[in-house]
Amino acid sequence: MTKKERYKIVLDYFERSIPNAQTELIYHNPFQLLVAVILSAQCTDVRVNQTTPAIFKKYPNVAALAQATFEELLPLIKSISYPNNKTKHLIGMANMLIQKFGGEVPMTVNELVQLPGVGRKTANVITSVIDQQPNMAVDTHVFRVSARLGLTTKATTPLAAEKQLIQYIPETLVHKAHHWLILHGRYTCLARNPKCSACGLTEICLYYKKQMKSKTLKTTA
């Protein structure tokens, strides 16, 4: 099976099984999504969604957040992982948006990564979700699922995985494929106990074949 054929099988499967995949973070504008994605680093979307309503109520826009103090904001995100750093990042991000970008969230990766708390993954999320740009954000789910399905080969870093995925996924599908891979990793292809019996991709999954081969060897030993 060629790489192109493998990708087609995977993308066709996701197109059928979860055609309307989208982020599970709750937001109403680019500013709110940016805040949510910064908070979501090494934290679940569920926890973020429980936390952001209070933040958005007190700080409904960039200007309001830029005026926040560390002591005021920290209590609102204390249940999120790395609350001290993320509090500093959110305030710094809002101030830079005011000072450098006219209070608007920029829509290029190069501009976004200048903001405190925003790395390449976050920038890719913002531009792909808001603007449907063909940018692939590689988190732990995307990294794991891509390798198991054989979409990436010997990709040792998120950037390496991103480059391989972008090479084979049609530009018009990249923004959806990001969510397909995340949701598959979050609910089916779990890190420790993947639900292979509920997966429609076992026929081409390298991880599944390896597991089956291992079980066969143990049985015959």
C-alpha cells in the first residue's frame, strides 16, 4: 500500500464517520478561542470549558484582559494546569494585541507566535479553526494516531509529523483532518488502552497489526 492510498483510506473513513468534526473548546470569537487554546496546553478541553465562562464574563474583550492584574486573574484559572505561567501569558498576550496588533487577533502563524503563551501548535489551531487555513496543529493525540496509522514515518517531533501530514492531506481538508485525528485519539485510539474493537481502521493500522502479531506469538509460545 502506498502512502497516498493509506491517506485516502483514512481520510475517507473520517469523512464518513465524523464529517462535521470541530474543536470542542467553547468560544464565540477569535479572542475567546485564543484564550481557550492557551489555557488548553496540557489540560483537557472539558476543564477549560468549565473555566472560561468566568474569565469571559469578567474580561469580555482584549482591552479588559489587558487591564487585568495577576492577582485578579489567577483565582479564575487556578484549576488549570500551570496557572501561574498561563495567568502571565494571558495578560501579556492581551497587552501585545493592544500594542502591536490594534487589539485584533492576527491570522498568520508568524504573527501569532510572537504572543506570550502562543507556540506553533496554538497558532496553527487559531488559523485553521477561525480562517480554515491549511495548518496542521500536532498535539499528543495527532502525534500518536498519525504514527499508529502509518500516516507518519519516524517522525520524532511534532514539527516533523506536521510536515509529513501536510505533504499528503489535501489543503482543503487539513483544517478538518486536524480535528479528525484529535477526536479519534481522544475517544478511540487512546494512549494506554485503545478501543481497537470500535475502530474502523484496524485493517490498515500498523499499531493494531503489531499488537495482533504479539498476541499470536504469545499464544503459540
